[in-house]
Amino acid sequence: MPPDPLGIVLFAHGSGSSRFSIRNKSVSRHLVTRRMGTFLLDLLTPEEESADEVTRHLRFNIPFLGKRLVEATRWIREQPEARGLPLGYFGASTGSAAALMAASGMKRSVAAVVSRGGRPDLAGHALPLVSAPTLLLVGGNDADVEDLNRQAMELMTCERKLVIIPGATHLFEEPGTLDHVAVLAADWFTFHFNRKNHGRVFAQTMHQGGGM
């Protein structure tokens, strides 16, 4: 948590990754420099992770993962340092679908969503129910995932934007591509967190009788 944070971003990683993901930690560090708190978590317990390595029965169970993210969001909301702050989701790969699934149920509790190399299509029937502004970031050399993101966008009704990162493959391992992701994500969260904060301050002012 940086001093005077604009909001908090919860990270939902994809299958085969964890809260120790080098890529997500890199994005997290940049968000902190932009006055955002970050929360990197595993949506599966160690026992579930071990079982899933064999059965692979949970990594694509998006409703299950989305429910875990909702539980984490409610826990964050109870923490004193998070009280009143806007919340956002940063999802990668299948974690993006979990983030959108959670956002579809949390409605106004989620201020913005960012997907990196995600599979939003896996959120299926939840996509039209997402109200949080959503930024979809896809590598320019990741054609299959780009197609899936475009298909998902057609089902969404919220504010949404697709940005193609030139020269990037699915994991954004090419020099400078992950930095590009971090800057775009920070800009998206900053704009929507500020909009949420200004709306809250205005509502409080009106409630206290300080209307125009």
C-alpha cells in the first residue's frame, strides 16, 4: 500500500502460475509507484493446486475461481486500510475470466478490470452482466487469443477497450512489452479510480448538505 492510495488492485493469475508470478509482480510494482495498493493471491489452496496438477479439474472451473475472487474482495473490503477505496481486478490468462466472472456479480463494488493475454471468452454467460469498465490487452503475435478477445467483446455491454501490444507473444516476454502493459493498466485504473473517488466525494458532499 502506497501513501494516500487511489485504490486497490486484486490480481488473478492464470493456470500454472501463482502469486509469485514474475510478470504480475512487475506490473504490481508499477501500480504501487502510481499510488495503487496491490493484492496478489492464489485462488486455490496448496492442496487444491497439487490435485489440479494431476486432474486439471479446477483451472478451467471459472465459476469456482470467480467465487474465490469474490470472497477475497469481500475480505479486502473489511480491512481498515482498504475501507472506502475503489477496487479493481487485473487478470491474466484464465484469471481474466475469473476476474470478469467475479465482476459480473460484484457490480458497483468493482471500479475497473484489466486483462493481460486473457481468456475472457471463458466467462461465457457472465460477460453481458459485467458493468466494470474493462481493458483487454493482447499481444500482437497472439492471433488466436486476439480472436477470442474480440468475440468476448461482442458479448459485453460495459465500457470496454481492446489494445494490441505490438511484437508481444502470449506471455509478453519480449523486451518492453510488459512495461507497456503496466503503463496501460495503470492509466486505466487511475482514470476509473479517480472517477469513482470523485463520485463518492460528490455524493458525500450532497448528503451533508453541501450541494451546488
